Amino acid sequence: APARIAVTGLAVMGSNLARNLARHGYRVAVHNRTPARTKALMREHGHEGEFVPAETLSELVESLATPRQIIIMVKAGTPTDAVIDELAPLLGPGDMVIDGGNAHFADTRRREAALRERGLHFVGAGISGGEEGALNGPSIMPGGSAESYKHVGPVLESIAAQVDGVPCCVHVGPDGAGHFVKMVHNGIEYADMQLIAEAYDLLHRVGGRGPAEVGEVFRDWDRGDLESYLVEITAEVLGHVDPDTGAALVDVIADEAEQKGTGRWTVQEALELGVPVTGIAEAVFARSLSGRVGQRAAARAAFGASEVIPSPDDDLVEDVRLALYASKVVAYAQGFDQMRAASVEYGWDLDLGAAATIWRGGCIIRARFLDRIREAYDRNPDLPSLLVDDYFRDAVVRAEQAWRRVVVKAINAGVPVPGFVSALAYYDALRSERLPAALVQGLRDFFGAHTYRRVDREGSFHTLWSGDRSQVDA
Ligand code: NDP
């Protein structure tokens, strides 16, 4: 019998996805450029379901029922183009190519347009959850035509993570929408981790608690509003003892955070769209700063290493919890803003509640919190900002005084909390009656005759700064 779907690219992600498909009863054709991987999959996992191994891409294509559905799970970038170029001539009208790799959404837009020209469907599907997710239920963000989703959707939904019986897979929108949403997911993941790290630093250095003790605090937080995968694994990491030294593992890990680039993509694209994603940007920059070892050493030598004298107080844990929650609301609000802006820019008509639904399970930022976000967009799909939804507004109002105390405390102690500070500044800026942007406009008009608008009448104006300083219509 012909196979229902195919996977090409059988490294860890592709082979786990193929096994997930097979375990769900699909007959899966499998292929890898280097046949050894295909053989290894058959040898080690062939008994888990119905696999159809193929030596070549044309063999793979021939083994499929039409319209054909082929998932590409290879290294992102030129390897993906190489596979598409080899595959496309073998396919017929209506066939579907699904890219599950970490593609940049602009590449996905380009590939979708190129394949559409040839009568083929291209589905750019963001897949999150790592190898474990690929095997047991990832979070899937498919973009592409509605027509292709009719065929591909049910399969992807069945292998995705399920939360309360709802799959963490929804058709996100056309062309690059899926990979865009995946990109923002990763950006939010950066922000979330940075905020968690700042909370730890405060409880550790200001609160005078050891890593394991802070780990217990996180374990406790995981039973409340902050319940999430990242908070849960923070407790695990902080509680882990290094077998070599007997010290807390976190104390022997080099404090230079690395990045593979998806956070940077999010910020780059936010700059293009003009959306302030300060939480994600601070997180990306905090990682960059941590890696500037030479500068850090020079600064320590010049200024002396900052010495923090612990000043624990009874409220610190609860204050930090509230500050973390409020800052997290801001980071998510900014990420959702970015998706909304992209939706307008690229004509995607994104359903933001769908993104929240997808992220409830299977992915790194899965959290109880996402239910609240989905409910917020259910209440009002055109929410101007997540912050102004009743639920989140109340949460932020409840947290506000604690948030300010934490930021002040951190600043006075010399503990850097760029995530907390920038989130608070964003909140204060959004709700300000007047912003000093008025002065910025005045300065721009002074040196560059860039003109300004007035609060009391229509039109654009310029002041003759170097003349008699009268105002003229611009
Ligand atoms: P890798 O990214 O390490 O890629 C290895 C696979 O790509 C192998 O199957 C390899 O074939 C194939 N490949 C590389 N170059 C070519 C080429 N020119 N032509 C054909 N095949 C090629 O594999 P992963 O399983 O780690 O990741 C697969 C995709 O999933 C990537 O896009 C990655 O970014 C993404 N990913 C997603 C994660 C997530 O959590 N969502 C986690 C990890 C990865 P060969 O064996 O012949 O070398």
C-alpha cells in the first residue's frame, strides 16, 4: 500500500517525527541523504509502526499516495533549498512539501511563492519541543494555503501535543506565518529565561539564598500562576549538585550564555516592523554581554567587582514572584504585538488566540499562563495590548508596587535586572499621559526642520528656529 506521508532528513528531529507518525498509525515513507541513517532507523525502530524506507528521493516520492505530503527535516538554510530543488521536479500538481526545520520566515515566503508557481503547496511549519517533543508530541505552527492544511492539518494535529484534548497545532496563516510565529515563540523564550535568571540572581544575591534554596522557591512558584515548563526545570537545574565538586552545578557552569540566533531574528524583525520588543531585546543583549569576557574582566579591574551585601526581607520572595509575573506579561504582550504588526504587514490575518493555543503544550514556553492569553483573545480578538485585558490588567495592578520595590532594590544593590527594569519602563511609558517624545520632536524640528504636529490643531508645523522663531505651516 502507498505511504500516507513521508519524512526526509532522519537526524534526531526527523527520525523522532517519523516514529511519532508511525506510532499514530500512519504508514510513513522515510529517507535520508546518507542511507545509513535510514537503515539505522529501520533497525532500531522499524518495529514501532509501518515504515517504508527509500534510498532516493524519487523512490520516496513513488511510495506515496497522492496528493503527496513530504516533510523535510534537514538543516535549515541552503540544505533545505537543496532538498526542495531536488524534490520539486519529482512532484505533481497539488502535492505538498512541508518544511519542519527552523527556517527564517522570509525564506519560507520565498519558497512558498516559488513552489506555488509550480502548482505545489509549501507548508512552513514551525516545530517546537526539541527531540522529546518530536517523538511524543511537539507544538506545531503550520503556515501555508488553507487547501494544503485540509490535507496536512489532521495529520499534524494528531501527532502534536494535546492539552485538555485540544491539539497544540492550528493553521496559523499563509506562507511564512508559521515560521514567524515560531520565531516569536523563541524570542519570548529568551525573554522568559532572562526574567527567570534575574529572579534567581535577586533571591540569591540580595536574598542570600543558596541555589538549592532558590530552587525550592521556584518549585513552590510552579504550583501557582507561574506554573510552566521553564519554572519547573529551573527548580531542577538549581537543585542539581555537580558530582565532581559537590557544589551546585549552576555555580560551576561558565556564565557566558550562547545563542543560535532565533532571538536575534525576532529583534531584527521587530526593528523592521517598528515594534518595541524590549524584553526580548534585553534578553538577547544580556546573553551577548555575558559572553564579552574581556570587557567584563577589564570593567571588574577598573571598578572593582560589585559586591552585593545580602539584605533579605520577609517580602522579597513574594515581591520577586510578582515582579517576575508582571515582567512576563509585558514580554508576552510585546511578542503578541509583534505578531499583530507582522499580520498587518504581510496580510496574514493571524489569529493571536491560536498562537496561544498552540503554545499551551509541547513547546519550551508551555505554561498555565497561555490559557489566560487564549481567553484574553477569545474575549477580544482585537485587543490593543495583552496588558489591557481585564485579567492581565488586574494582575499587573496587583503586582505593581512589588515590581517597583524589586527594581529599586536591585538597582540599589547593584544587581543587573535589565528585563525587570525595561518591562517596568515599558509599562510606565505606555500609560503615561505625556511622553517626552514631544521634546524629541522639538529637537528634530530645531536641527533638521523635521516638523511637528500639535495637540490642539490639525496639520504639520515648523518653527523658524534660526529666524524670528515664528511658527509656519509645513
Ligand atoms: P540537523 O539540523 O543536524 O541536520 C541534519 C540533517 O540534515 C541530516 O539528516 C542531514 O543528512 C541533513 N542534511 C544536511 N545537509 C543536507 C543537504 N545538503 N541535503 C540533504 N540533506 C542534508 O538535524 P536536526 O534533526 O537536529 O534538525 C532538523 C531540523 O529541525 C533543523 O532545521 C533544525 O533547525 C530543526 N530543529 C528543531 C528543533 C526544535 O526543537 N524545533 C530542535 C532541533 C532542530 P545527512 O545525514 O546525509 O548528513
